[in-house]
Amino acid sequence: MEIIELEILSKTKYIKILREAMKYFLRLNDYDEEEQIFFMELALNEAIANVIEHTYNFDENKKILIKFEIEKNIFSVYIRDFGEKIDREKVKSRDLDDIKDHGLGVHIITQVFDEMMWKDINEEGNLLILKKNLGD
């Protein structure tokens, strides 16, 4: 099992650091499908941006914990925030025929990753887990 954990403040400028860390983590673990890595970066970007906007209301002094893990060709991303519990029923993609300039983050995430799930935690906050099979 390979793991790397990072902690950032909820500033949008730090999303690039997470994207780069994920990209190099995957490459260092012999995954070099550049197109898939790009799409995973995009999905990660959307997931973190959603935490910053919807959970933290752009408060830049909150923390976000991120863990990347590879075990038996399954790549997992754990995104932990410390905001209010979210209403999981409201976390869904909008209708793609409804043309707007935002609101496609969940759609992108579910198209890129094989699984998107919320884990119940007893403490304050939320834990989002994204999983992708990297193949053989």
C-alpha cells in the first residue's frame, strides 16, 4: 500500500498543489495514463472547490485533509473537512440540458472516478472518498 497525506488551508490557490501532488503520486507509483491523470486532477479540483465554496463558504482559515492511497491497483482519494454535515440528498449533478456556468462538479467527479461515497464520521465534518481502478 502506498499513501501520502496532505493538509491545506481552504484557499483555492492551494488546489494546484493538491493536483500536482496527486499527479506525481500516481506517476511515482507507475501510473502514467496522462489523459486519465488529467481528468482525475479536474475531478479533484471540483471536489476541493466544492468544499471551499459549499462547506466553508469561502472561509480561507479552515483546514482540509487529503489522503491519496493506492492498494492493489485501486486509487483512493480521501477528502476530509471540518464544516457542517452536508445533506447528501442535495449532492447531485444538475441536468446537463440546463445550461449554466457552474454546477457540473459532481457530474465530472462521477464520470472520472468509479466510486464516490460519503463515509459517516462521528466527529464534526465530512469525509468524501473517491475510488478508481487503475487496471492491471
